[in-house]
Amino acid sequence: MVRAAITAVSSYLPDYVLTNKELETMVETSDEWIVSRSGIRERRIMKDPDKATAFMGSECVRNLLTKRGIGAEEIDLIIMATVTPDHQFPASANIVADSIGAVNAWGFDLQAACSSFIYALETGRRFIESGQYKKVVVIGSDKMSSIVDYTARATCILFGDAAGAVLLEPDTSGHGIIDSRMYVDGSGKKYLYQKSGGSLNPASIETVTNREHFITMDGQPVFKVAVIKMADVAAEMMQRNHLTAEDVAYLVPHQANKRIIEATANRMGIGMDKVMLNIEKYANTTSATLPLCLCDWESKLKKGDNLVLTTFGAGFTWGGLYLKWAY
Ligand code: UT7
């Protein structure tokens, strides 16, 4: 049986560190409030106006290819998970392919808010399993600072910029992605969205004046559903695959709020020592959180480790994925 295995991971973080202390000078907030409600201490911001999502994704893929020792021309497919593409079109995947010289690849962008990366991983997995594709790059990249309103304290504290990427290759030795379950519930759309800029409310002087191109969020309803759904789908992965808490080497959760992550770990019956948690350093980087976690923990991972990945995002979208680490 051919499975899709992650054979390399990489990340890109902009240099600028925006601390809670600096946010205190921008909006009425406090380091204490931000840390206690979300677990976030700082986040990275891409300050260079000429660099955005595709740039960060390209840097990641260059690093990925170096780590794996392969050339860009060997890539078959690039899937770019993002909510902040450089342009509405062409897709940022195209820009990455051109920038890195992936002349034999095709690609596309995939958008499912904070679940973009797990949806993209699920999609990339199926291309590998088809037997036709040997090297699929899945990128999660977001320049969230481009859609964050830095006068809105309820949202501006939550997000950061970053990119992460994984290489998927065929595996016949029992490693790789074993199971997954994705969900969507569009009735949640009103709680977290970007009001304007799409075909329903195209950009106008009025939409810009009303700050409708920034993130709009009603945090509490999102929090309540996220706590339940992220935990449910992680538990579902364990039950379906007969995994006990001892069997799970790491939970790899989307990093939106430390309290949501703790609730998920609790539901799975696993201790926080087995949870990849880096929200403190990077905040919510939307499509980049899962590959950033894998990168930060890469040196600790062992071949055969059971990982459960789980996300929840706007839409609502959520998903869980179980894999056996392949290296
Ligand atoms: O990744 C995609 C999914 N997104 C999420 O999962 C985010 C889910 N939501 C959350 O994580 C939480 O709802 C937040 C961290 C965003 C907010 O935490 P909360 O405990 O739900 O706070 P709240 O929105 O209920 O606000 C409590 C109070 C309010 O004041 P009053 O009405 O009680 O007087 C807010 O106005 O805190 C106030 N507040 C702030 N105070 C200081 C809101 N933002 C801030 C702030 N600093 N930055």
C-alpha cells in the first residue's frame, strides 16, 4: 500500500518581533490580558512591503529542497494553503513555482481559513496515493499583518506572519498519513470573516473607509465551537485508529489559543509534554501553524512516532489527521 509520507519540513519567519509590550503602545491592552486569554507573548511581522505570502513560501521551499537534497525541477505539484495570497489571481502557488524554478510542477492555492494547511495536506496525500505523483510540496503561508486592523484590540493581538512547508513522497513501509477526517459548517461564517474584497462586496471607497478589508471576529462563539470541534476530531482520530494516549507521541494542534489546545489535550487524555505548543512565540499564523510546529519539533521526532494533527478555523472548518512519522 502506498502512503504519503512527510520526508522534509521547513519554515520561514520574518525577522521583526512584535511583542505584547509594543502592542500596549498601539491599542488599549496589556501583556497580562493577552498571555492569560491566549497564551501569546510575541509574533513575527513581515515589515518589507515588497515581500508577502509567495516570498515567504518560496524561501521555505528552497530550504526544503536543500534539506532533502533534491532539485526544484523534481517537484510534481505545489499546493499553497493561504488566506492571504499575493493576489486574488494568479495563484500564489504559480508565483512560488516560478520563483524557485519548479518548471515541471503545476499548482494551485487552497483556502479554508485556519484549516487551510490540513485540507492541503489531505489533498496532497491523495495525489501521492494515486501513484502518479512522486513529490508534492504543501506550503502554509500567510502574511496576516496585511489583513489585521492594528486599531482593533480584539483581533490585532492574535495574529502573526510566517510560512511552513512539507514535502510529501510515496512510502510503502507503513509510515505516512494513515487516516483523516475533514469537516465544514458554513453556518459559522458570520463569526469570523473578511467582509469585503470578494465578489459580494467588491472594494470601494466605502468598504475601505469602513475598514471592511480587515479580519472581523466575534471571538467568544468561535472559541466555544473550536474547543468542542478540535477536541472531537482529535478524539475521533484516536478512536478510529485504536490509539491510546500512550500510543500518541505528539498532538500537533493549530495554534489559535492556548486554552483551546489545552482542552483538546485534556479530551485526548494526553499531558502537555506531548503537545507541540509554540503560540507563545508566533501567535496564530493561520496556514503556517502546523508546519511551524513540525519544524520546531523535528529534532525530537523519531521514525514511527504517531502524530495527531488537528485544526479549527473560520468558516467553520476543522479537521484531524493521523500519521506515522517517516524519518
Ligand atoms: O484560528 C481561527 C479560530 N480563531 C480562534 O479560535 C479564536 C477564538 N477566540 C479566542 O481565542 C478568544 O475569544 C479571544 C482570545 C479572542 C478573546 O478571549 P475571551 O476570553 O473570549 O475575551 P472576550 O472577547 O470575551 O473579551 C473579554 C473582555 C471584553 O471586555 P468586557 O466586555 O468584558 O468589558 C473585551 O472588550 O476583554 C476585552 N478585550 C480586551 N482587553 C484587553 C478584548 N480584547 C482585548 C485586548 N486587551 N486585546
